[in-house]
Amino acid sequence: MTGHQELQQLAKKFPSALIQQNPNGFGDYVKHSVVCEKLLAVIGPFTWEIVREITDADGTLSGCIGRLTCEIDGRTVSVDGAGDVERTEILSNNGTRLKHAESDALKRAAARLGCGTHLWSGVQYRLDRALAQKADDDA
């Protein structure tokens, strides 16, 4: 792909069939696996790393910072995302908590690349249209 085609693909909204309502009331979401599939389909392999684990004073893991590195439209980019653990009291150990925080962090990092950003923006989302307009203007 040339120009900003990969970025445009990442910015496309997820189909409504893949979007779920958060039972905790914090908005709509898509599963971690759905985000990974879209990243792989659009940009191919990527690097994901946990940069920092966040723990409470008692040692309970409550979040993490992750870094997503990939090539988009010929440019290598790295973006960080913070993830937390909702309801740490129901998760049995720090390993399980890290999986939850990591999933959240990856989705937030991907959103910084346009992937799933519409889930946070809601009705104000316009990135997909702005990128399409830019492509038309550049043509």
C-alpha cells in the first residue's frame, strides 16, 4: 500500500457485529483478539512489549504500560498505551491481572494509530473521513 492507505484501513470503524457493550458501563469495546486481527491484516507483524508494570503498595498488579511498534505506510512508529485491571479483587493472581492490563494497553496503543479510535470518540469520530479527504486532496 502507498500513501496513507494502511492508516486509512486502521481508521475504519469496526463492524457493529464485533462491538460489545461493557458490562461495567464504561462504553463499547472490541475484544483484544479483534484488534490483533485488524493490526495483522492491515500492517502485518508488529512488536508488542510491556514497558512497565504498575503495582499497588501491597504488590497487587493494577496496570501496565505497553509499547506497540509497527510499520505503517512505510514509516516505523512506536506508540505507548496504558492499561488497567478492572476489579482486581476478582482476579486470582498478578499473572492474570497482567493479561487483563496488557489487553487494555494494547487496545489503547492501537487506538493511537486509529484502530478502534471510534469507540472512544463516539459520535464525534471523524478520523476516517479526514483521512479519506486527505487522500482525495493528494490525488
